[in-house]
Amino acid sequence: MFKGTELGYTVISDINEKGVIIHMPNIQSAKKKMRKDVTRTKSNAVYLHAIENAIKGLFKLKGEKDDAKVRKTVSLIDKAAKRKVFHKNKASRLKSRITKLGKKKK
């Protein structure tokens, strides 16, 4: 944590894991929201990485049909949409593309 001056007043800032300077809030409820946002971001990342890895696994099949992997990936997407990791329309679009990918044959 460091203090810097911007526009003539003192600003207390912090640097997050990615090296980006973030300004710390002064209000208690804003501080709590910031803590909650960090927790939510970490839990969302778990779902996003799991879905990303599952989709990569489907691409590695090279046109072979594997219903179990397709169902597992669709299930992960449904769970992520249920927990509002991303919007339900995006989940629907991803599921559609994945089922098309699973149906393709050489």
C-alpha cells in the first residue's frame, strides 16, 4: 500500500496480483464489496478454467464423437450459468456450439 497525490488530494492505493494499481475505498461498505468481489472473482475463475479445459478436450478429439465428454461440458456450462458466472444466453450459445462440435465427423 502506498500514498500518492492525484489532483491535489491524497489517494491511498494498492497493487493487485496482476500489478494493476487499484484505489482503496474509504467507505466501509465499499471495502466489504471489494473483498466480496475478490472472492467471487476467484470462484468464477474455477468454473471458467474448468469449462475452458473441457472445451479444449473436445477439440482434441479431432471429429470423433464422444457423448460423455459433450454431456460433461454442457453440465459444467449449466452450473456456471446457474451461479451467474456468465449470462444464460451465452451459456445457451456455448452449449449449441459444443453439441455441433460433438456431432461433427470426418
